[in-house]
Amino acid sequence: MLRAGADNHLPALEALIRRMEEAPAQPIDELLNDLSWDPLLTDSEKDVLRQCLKALFSPSPIQQSQALARAQAQWQDFLKSAKAAREKNGRLYVSLGWLGSAALFIFLC
């Protein structure tokens, strides 16, 4: 199942699959804790991924689908907050550009 979602853009998932093949009896908690995560991920984003991956190893398909639904909802929240931060920072950079231009104009006059 993990192999279906793996590609070159998800090195952590590739590493997890490789480690599972090397040590199939190792507990999933140890496998997930030893992964090297993308440094741009926050701790809360890593926790969501850990919980989701851990739930995929549940024998119950209902628990698996619930975990995926929870992870999807949490990622939607992350996306909303990232979009809000992007818009706020975009306005800030425009304002700073205008202020810098005005300061340069005053300085040159």
C-alpha cells in the first residue's frame, strides 16, 4: 500500500519502505522516529504524518480510513494558515517596497 503512494518527491516515504524491507519485524514507532524529515515541516505537520502512517498499519480498514480523513482535515487547516500567512507577507513586502522606494527618493533628493 505504501509503495503505491511513493515517488521521488517523497524521500521520507521511500526511506520508510526501504527500512521496512530491511527490518520487517521492527515496530512502526521506531521506524517513524528514525526517519529523516524534510526540514521545512513543522513539528505539528510531522506529528500528523506520523499518526497517519501509524494508523495505516492498523488491521481495521475503518481505523485506516478515519486516520486518513483526520490527516486530510488537518492538512486542509495547515493549507489555510499557510495561505493566510502568504497573503499577509505579500502585503507586507509590497508596503516595504513602497517605503523603501520613498526613502530612496528622499535620500537622492
